[in-house]
Amino acid sequence: MNLDHTQFRVSSTAENGVVSSETRLALEQRGSRILGRYSGGSILRGYLVGTLTGSVLQFRFTQREVAGQIHGGRSVCELERLGDGRLRLHERFTWTTRVGSGTNTFDEL
């Protein structure tokens, strides 16, 4: 699976998540290494660094929010190929700078 130059939007989010339908995620891939940038909604700027093994993406993230806070955590995503060929990321995140965890879904644009 190749995530290089893919872009995603949030299609569903956890109650304690801060991404929204306005959030956009862009990924780059070099071998198994993944780099990502995201922003939109309550997030001014976010970054992720991780690895892709088969259809599982694991990463750490950090983000600066509109209200000024800086938060971060870790995630594990299962990738799914949709019937129309696009990718869907099923993210399970855990905050390391605030309490909580949850799930988000990102669909390829």
C-alpha cells in the first residue's frame, strides 16, 4: 500500500477528538516511514510521524490548536480500500497530553 501524496478528510470523529470535517490530512511515504501534515477546524497545524506495516499505520502526532494549546498522542490506523478505490483510515488514538482516547475515520479525497 502506498500513501505517498495522499490526502484525506475526516468523515467521523470521537466526542473527545478535535479533528472535524474541516480537517485535511496530507501524507508522504518513504519506504515504511510516513510523514503527515494536517490542519483545519480547531487545528492550526498538526504533524505526524510513523510507520506503515502492511495495512497498519502507527504514528505519534502533535498539534497546535486555534485556542493556543499544544497537544499530542499516538495512533494506530487500519487502512481499508473502498469499492471506488479510495482509502479509508480507521484511527484509534490515545492522548498523551490530555485524558482520553477514541476513534476517527478519514476518507481519501
